[in-house]
Amino acid sequence: MKRFLDGRTAIIDWIGLHGAMPGLRVESGAPVIFRPGDDEAGIRRVGWAEFFANVERSRLGLLVVDENPESFEHAFVNVERGKREAARPRHSVLEFLRALPATSAH
């Protein structure tokens, strides 16, 4: 299931739940989250204040896919796109619904 997180508390909770840390890309200043052991080349570790200053200035939120508790699938996207994406059903749900036999009302 896709969820869009655009509040500080929700984003911090999700990042903490996944054992991740905030950072910024050195070249662009774009927000990024990473976990210990991830390649940190081109990433600068930052505190929450600097991280959220960039997130909010760019009007971004965190789009996450919570298929299972281990999932770390995420992307920073603009707020409008994030809300649209989270509202859309995943392809697997659509495929499941298409596979159901048609019924007629009697």
C-alpha cells in the first residue's frame, strides 16, 4: 500500500521505524534518507532542522510503499504528486479485481 507522509512527525516516525537517518545530496541539496551500511557517497548527514528546511522549501513529502514491515521503498515527491500517487490503487489490486469472475444481479 502506498502512503504519502507530509507531516514532520509522520516522516520522522517512518524513518526511525526503518533505522534510517536524514541527509542531503551534496550536489543538489535534495533530501535523502539512508540506513547504516548504505553507500553515503555524495550524501551529507544533517540534523532534522536542516533536513526539513529543504523538504518544506521544495514542497516535498515522503511517498512510501508499506507492502511489508521490511520494506524501505520510498521517494521524495512534490506534495501534489504524492497525494495523487497514494490515492491510486496498486497494480496488483487492479489485476486481482480484473481476475474476478463477472457476476450479474438477479
